[in-house]
Amino acid sequence: MAQDPEAESLQAHRAEHVATLSERWTQALARFDYDGAWLGAGSESFYFQDDHGPRFKPNPYLCQWLDPQFVSPEAKLLLRRDARPQLFLVQSEDYWHASAPLPEHMQAHLDIRTFPDAAAQLAACQAAVSAEETLAHVGPAVADNEAMGDLNPPALLDHLHFGRAVKTSYEIAAMRIASDVGARGHLAAAQTFHAGGSEFDVHMAYLAASQQNEAALPYGNIVAINEHASVLHYQFQERMRPDRARSLLIDAGGEYRGFASDITRTYAAAEGDHDEFVALLDAMQVHQDRLVAGVRPGRTFADLHVQMHEQLAEVLATNGLVTCSAEAAFADGLTTCFCPHGLGHLLGLQVHDVGGHLADAEGNAAPPPEQYPTLRFTRAMETNQVFTIEPGLYFIPMLLERERRNGSAINWDAVDRLMPYGGIRIEDNIRVLDDGVENLTRDAFARVADEC
Ligand code: GLY
Ligand code: MN
Ligand code: MN
């Protein structure tokens, strides 16, 4: 298969990445007394009473070893302590569908065998292990689970989930490229919005510029003009631009070799007078910059999330959205109705990556604070973790009406003026360094701006 230049840049990190995964798995298997583990890709699924279904999304633990483009349904990887992994692929002869390409570049690291159908593959998998071996099976349930070993043992999974938060240099390189993919889409999306495009036009411009079709996106694009921005995961795209477009919130990512970026930008429309909203946008950018500056190894993300609410109270007070002090707005919990989601989440093979609520590799929990139940990431920040920092400020009618009924100290004239803008979110992807951060998103915007 022809290699793209970006894949070649990753190649330099691959051996070290595979060595790290081997070490992590060997250590995890020994700790939980397993001789080995199966990583199963999973199976294709179909819509009810239909012969087609959603895009096949393989088990991320398998994709950590092998780019998803090479992982066909039913693929299985056998890992044993200190042994060379064995990959069992089904490559059926099929004139309806194309087969996944063979991962020849992985032959230095894995034994790869192919089979013409799932039955032959399963027989070979069963023959590859002995009855004396104790095995775990990490992946979606299969018809014959017992033959594969213990299905998703919780303690083993917690251990693996905890470790996955810290990225290898290969993973960080892939996430830089995923960030470039997203940034290209975002630049085109902004141009299309400012040139008068609808949500649908912006979405299509994003896909074309990021060279992704919908199936390749790491998550469905959120393209929200005006009030739609107050719906946190707004999922539709209107074909018509409203008569008075005021704002655009676009939350859209890029995918590269199984790794995701997750980026949000908010803009005021080029036409019309939006000074009050633009002032709020500027304040939110300062707010986000201060939060990124607060990232450091050892500090908990839950603590940074509290800082987010303290600063949001300042934004509300300074911009005349509350009739009380910033301190009182924070103390009364008024900020939660303006930002009901968490400050961010781990990012990697999954957009909301696993392990955010684990305190340690033993599986002890780090639950979100009682007053902030939607926070997905609570644990201590560590060098080479990658996560999002995505503060928001929204005008969500459902939440504001509750405050209006309660007589909360909110400046309703200002809120009513800003309600038609929906809200603001600014989301960057951050890698923790020993002494600061790498902002994958800002760096990507700077790189791709140079391409234009
Ligand atoms: N794109 C979903 C999120 O930001 O979490
Ligand atoms: Mn996010
Ligand atoms: Mn997002």
C-alpha cells in the first residue's frame, strides 16, 4: 500500500510504541495472573431487519496496535507475556465488498495470519492456545465467549484504561496530524460561514477541506448557527441560513490512524453589529488561555474545573450578565446554568477517552465533585496526557427559565439580548509537558494557515 508522507513520519515512532504496549500488557497480564489475552475487533452490526448498518468501529484496544484501516470485523490479536503477538485476520473472498489491506508494515512486530472465513479463523485461534492457559478477552462479547477467556475483567480493564491516558510519542505524533486535519476543516468552515453559508454549507466545507467523509469523522460535526449553539451536541444541519445569522459554534474533529482531535470555535457573523457578543467572545478567549496556563503535572483536573467556574463568574460579572459580585455568583452556583458541562476530557483513541474517573492503576475511583456531576475527567494531570480544555458559556432556555423562576441574580435584559446567539465554546487539545503544555490545536491552526 502506498504510504502517505505523514505515515512515514509516524514510522520513526512505531517500534518504541509497540515496545511500550508490549511492556504495558506483559506487566498487566502478570499482575492479574493471566498468561495471555485476546483483543477482539468486534463484529459488524446491522439495522433492524436490514442488511446494512453503521460503520464498523473496531475495539480501540486493538486499534492501539494496528491502525483501524487494517482492522477488519472479527480480527483477533493474541498477546502473551513477553511473546510476539499473533494477529488473526479474516480476509474473505467477496465480490460485494473490498477487503481491508494487509498490515504489511506490522510484520516486524506481529505474526500475521489470514483466513478465508470466520469459522476457519476461530478454529485457528482455538488451536493457538492450550487448555492450561488462563486468558482474558478484551473486546465486545462474541458467540463463544467462554472459549476466549474471561470477558473484560474489570480490574484488568481499569488498569489498562488508567495507563492509556499517557500517550506514547507515536500517539502524540498521530494526534498532531489529527489536529492538522481538523484545523484545515475549521479554517474552511469559518470562511464559508463568513461568506454567507448555512449550517449544511459549513459542514460540507469542513468535510471537503479536512478530506474526511462522514464515516471518517471522530464524532458527528456540531454546526450550530444562532440559538442552535445552546444545544450542546446539536446534531442537525439546516440547509437554509437564517435571515439574521449572528453566530456560529462549530465543534468538529479530525481522525488520523485511529486517533482523534476535538476542536470547537465560535464566531460572530461578519454582517450586523455584534459588539456585546464579540466582547464576550474575547473574554472567553482570555478565560480559556488562563485555564490552559493552569495545567501542570500533579494538579487534579477537578481543581482546574473549579477554577473554570470561578473565572466564569468573573466573566459573567464583568460583562454585566449577573447583578451580584463574581464571588457571590460562584458561591451561589449560578455559573452551572451558563456552563452545565465539564471543562474537558481525556482524548485519544476515543473522543471521550477512557479512564477519566480513575484515581490510580489499582482501579480506585476519582468520582466527579457532587456539584459538577458531568465532569468526565477528575484525576491528576500527568506529563504526556492529552485532554481537552473547553470552557463554554451558553444561553440555554431550559436552565435559565429555572433561574428566572427562582429570582436569581441574573441581568435578564442582557441575557435576553444574548439569547439569540446561543452560546460560546472554545475547545483546544492539550498535551501536558513537565513544565507547561503543547497546545496541539493552536499549533495545528498555525501550521495549516501556512499552507494557504
Ligand atoms: N465534541 C464533543 C465534546 O467536545 O466533548
Ligand atoms: Mn470535547
Ligand atoms: Mn468537542
